[in-house]
Amino acid sequence: MKPSSRFLLSGLAAAANTANAIKPAARFGRASLPSFAFGVVPSEWPTQTGLVQAATATLLARHDGLKGWKGALGVAAYGASFAGLAYMHREAGKAGAIMEQALVDELGHDYRRRITESLVPKPEVPLTRQQLLLPDVAVRRRFRHARNLSYGEHGVRNQLDIWRRADLPLDGKAPVLFQVHGGAWVVGMKEGQAETMMSLLAERGWVIVTINYRLSPRSTWPDHIVDVKKALAWTKANIAQYGGDPDFVAITGGSAGGHLASLAAVTPNLAEFQPGFEDADTTVQAGVPFYGIYDFVNRHGTSRPDMDVLLGKQVFKSRMANDQARWEQASPISHIGPHVPPMFMLHGVNDSLVPVEQTRTFVEELRKESTNHVVYAELPGAQHAFEILPSIRSYAAAHAVERFLAVVRSEHQAATAR
């Protein structure tokens, strides 16, 4: 292949990749998975992607790569890609303002003044150019205090880690964040997800619990939520010795973890999900699900058309038509009521794995029934799993979650002091 042909093809590939990040090529069907896989990195790391593309273009431009009409068209394709990446960078920069507006819309313009003085988050420090280009990848080593603690009898799948600042007092007063990983209920582990948010909150004095749980197809529903509940019960019983406050636990997770986190939040102490430990306390004081799945029976028509195939074959080992009661019980939307704790829901408009419409409907139903805060931030330009990468958007999300939880914790303290 001629150098100019290689240069042109690489430019077209770069432009196509960037275009998919701006507007996913597919949000449903088989093409949605590669659309996600190729879209999430340029969405969250447009600067790094641009540098890689520039290096590739420079390498392929040598030895007549720019020659003729193919070279000119390749330059135009790369130019279009760089312009698109600049647009994605600007879109990501708007995420903080969007989330702040979501907090204001639900909590009021004065919400920051209602935070107890001792709980007021520290001022946000703007990200430096170095932090954007070379994200800190050592946070796990810096904050993970205890590793592979057992909370159940299922080996590695029933282990958890605890993150905390080394100098955090062991007085049992630190708020607790409980993280549930995603992975379509079939893959995943306690490492590698939500670490931008976890490290920020650990630095700010939180204790973090991040768990493994049993996965399909080896395990069958409701094993997944039973393990989440069992880990919550362990946390309530043991976290004080690590400095955490068992009376203030917020639960979070993304994708399948968002489903499990929200289901745990809306089903406090539900006996069917706590076999053998029915009397254990599994209540949480707040929920922060990212891009979760909230309705397995698709009662509002917002699910992926192929979701029931995955769930039926891998997770439930049954067909929804023949087992609807169990599928409904597994849906967070089935358990909505006044009891639901304060919730902060986040979802990206560009999500090509979990439809954003699913969260919109869940939020609408929550706001009809819940007597507590329901904050919803819908993020333009954000793909599925956007907060896994340390990026402008994930840093902004971490700070927004911190502010939301500061409000909830302040109100919780005021209520318990009465």
C-alpha cells in the first residue's frame, strides 16, 4: 500500500472514531458494543486521543504520505478529527456546571449554605494540564488500607477492600461510601471502577468499602443482591474499627453496579434478599447510581430490546414471561416509595449500552413517590462507564457527589440530633 493511502486510511479512521464519540454510531443492537468500546476513550480523554492521532499522522506523513489528493484528503480527515476532539473537550468542561445546576434545581440555590460548617467540602482545585495529560494512577496504592477482607463464604467473590486516609482518626465518625462494581452481572471486580470519586472522598476523610460479589452464569439471581446486602451488613457491623460511621453509609455503583446499588437503597432490610441474616441492618442513607438499569420487565418501554436475552440466559436462568414476579422483584422501580433515601442519579446522553431513557423514567417515578431528594444530572457527550477514566467529567462528577452527600449528611445529623 502506498504511503499516501496509509495516511488517508488512518485519517479516515481517526475521523470516524471521533465522530462516533460525538454521536454514537449505534445505541442498540450488536453495533452498540463496539460503538461504546471505541467511543468512551475519546469522549473522556480527547486531549490524549488527539496526541496519539497527531503522532500517528506525523509518522505516516513521512516518505510521501502527504502526496497527491489522498494526502490532502487525509490531512482534511485529521483536521476534522482534531476539531471534533476539541469540541468533545469543551463539552466535557461543561459537566461541572450541568451537575451544579441539577443540584440547585433539586436542593435549592442556597443548598451550600445549609451544609453544616464542619462538613463543607474544600474548594475545588482546577485540574492542571499535567493532571489532564498524565492522570494519577497510584491512588489505589495510596488509599487502600485493607485488602481482600472476607464478608461471606464464597471465596474471592465475597471479599472487599477498605480505602481510607492513613491519618484518619479511628473514632467511628467518618462517613462511609459503599461501591458496587459493574460488568453486566457476569464480569468485574472491586478494583478499577469509580476510583476518581473514591480517591477524592478518601482524601476528604471518607472511608470507602468496595466489594466483589458472585457473578453469573455460575451464580443465579438473587445471589448478586444477596451478596451486596451481606457486605452491607458486614460494613454496618465492622466499619467503626476502620474509622467509619455505620450510621451513615452511602451506596454507589455503575451499570450493573448502579442497578445493585439502587436496588439495595430501595429495599432496606428486605428479608427475601437477606436469607439467613434477615435481622441484619442493610439500610443506607443515600444512593448515587451511575447509568444503572432500573426496570427488568420494561414496563415503560425504555430497556434495550436485547436485555431480556442476557438476563434470561445468564442471570435469571428463566424467561421473563414464565417468571415475571422474580424479574419484577429484581427491578428497583418496583420498590419505589416514600422510604427511598436521597438519591443522586447520573447518566450520559451518549450511552450506547444502557439507554438514558431508563434513568429518566426511574427519576420521574421516584419524584412521584419519594419524600427525599432526587437529583438527576444528564450529561451531554458522556458515554457508558464515563467515570471509570480520570477525566474532566469524572472529576466534576466526584465533586458534585461530594456536595450532594455533604447536604444529605448535614440533614441526617440534624435529624438524629433532635
